[in-house]
Amino acid sequence: MSVAQDRPKTISDTLTRIIDMSVDTYYNPYKMFEWPETLPDEQWWMTQELMSTYGTRYHEELTEQQLQALSKWESVHFYSLNVHGIRELLIEVVKRVHMPGFEVESEFFHHFIGEENEHMWFFAKFCLNYGKKIYPDRKMSFQIEENEADIESFLVFSRILIFEELVDYVNLRMGRDESLHKIIRQVNSIHHQDESRHIAFGRELVKQLWDRLTPKYSAETLKHIEDYLKRYMTASVQSLYNPAIYKDAGLPDPYKMRTDLLADPARRPYNNKILKRSIDFYTKKGIIHDGDFL
């Protein structure tokens, strides 16, 4: 029996539901956004609680003007991370379209690829329109000793799921924040609408890929996978702290500022909030055994 034929009914039901939703809620992003020519600097570009300085002495000591400047570059940086993250996940998903083992998922992959390509376009457009740049991708490359195809696929879709849940946490709050400009709320709200479907699919797929790994590999190999996921989650949170954004906001000693913020215990609860859904999911499934590692 093929992998596709042996797949539990749950993912087929999930796929049918979210494909129908993708079709029913389809929008044309090239027509729906009204892009202002400029956005004023004297405004909030990011929800304050989501800024990398929130809860620390830096947030208390900076003036409102400095914080608003920083919020601009934090916002542009966040969308830049989306551009790079989406590019990575598109490459990996395209590799698996209509490949053995993904017969059931391939129709959804087509919708996923189309939607994510449009997301990458509007995030890049925001960055280029209002920041005049896309911040470079500086995320670390992660390797694991085991290079089996099924382990690689599990890690690929885990990275996608973790990335999407992190982004969606921010999108949901930014989309509802009335202190932000309409176009900022709209970009975040629209992305959240699509990501909720992608996350539902991602969780089902990750669960089923994991269930095929556990009887096949040793406890040592499964521990390597757990350690890899913890490193990836930690790096994903740390990527939000970029010295380039502190420099662009005109703040002194940006590298020291990043070091201080990463070491500040006041930031820990906010980091945990960002990844709480992912940590809870992987802990409940038994993939991660210690959720207190950030």
C-alpha cells in the first residue's frame, strides 16, 4: 500500500475543507490594496508590545519619537523576514509537489504556493515602498546528522509550521491595533486570514509525518530532531533582534543593544508568547519534552 493510500482520513478531510475555503475566500492582492504614496514617520508602525525593546529599560528611556522611529524599522524588518521565510518554504514545497508520498497533499500545495507567492509580493512591496529596502536574510543554516528523506520532510514542514505560527501571532495583533495605519492593519489582517488555513494543514501534516518516524528511528535520532527544533525556534525568535534596525532608527551602539536585549530577562515572557503555540503543540505531541528552553 502506498504512503498516500495509507494516510489517515483526518488530513484528507482537513485538505478538502481548507481547499474549499481557499477557493471561496480568494482575493486578488494586486487589486485589493490601496497603497499610500508615503506613510508618516510620526506614527506607530508596529504594536508596541511586539517591539523587541518592550518591557526593558530601553523602552522606558527612549523618547516617543525614537520609539516611533524604531517601530518603523521593526515593522519593515518583520516583513523582510516574511519575504525570506516565504521564499524558503516555497522552494521546499515546490520540490514535493506530485512527488511520491505527497499525492494527497499536492492539490493543496498548488493553492499554498499561489497564496504564499502573493504574500511575498505584498510584504516586499510594503518594504520597498516605505522602507526603500528589504533587510538581508541573516538566519542561520541548520544541519542535522541524519539526512534521511522522511526526516528531512518532517523538519521542512516543521520549519514552515513554526515560521507561520510565529508570524501569525504578530499578524493577529497588528491587524487589530487601531493605533496603526490602515495599510499596516490590512496587510497583517489579510495574511492572518490565509495563514490560519495553512497552520491547520501544517499541524495535521507534521503530526502524521512524526507518527511515521517514531517507530522507525532510535531514541537518539529522535532526540537529535528535538534538539534541532529547539535550536530553530530559538534562532527564529532571535532573528527579530537585528542591530540594523537599531542603527536605522538612529540609536547608538546597535550591537550592544541587541546583546543587552537578548540577555534581558524581561524579554523572556514576550519571546515565550511569540512561540507559545508551537511549543505547546510540539510538547503535547511528545516531539519536544522540555518546553522551557527559550
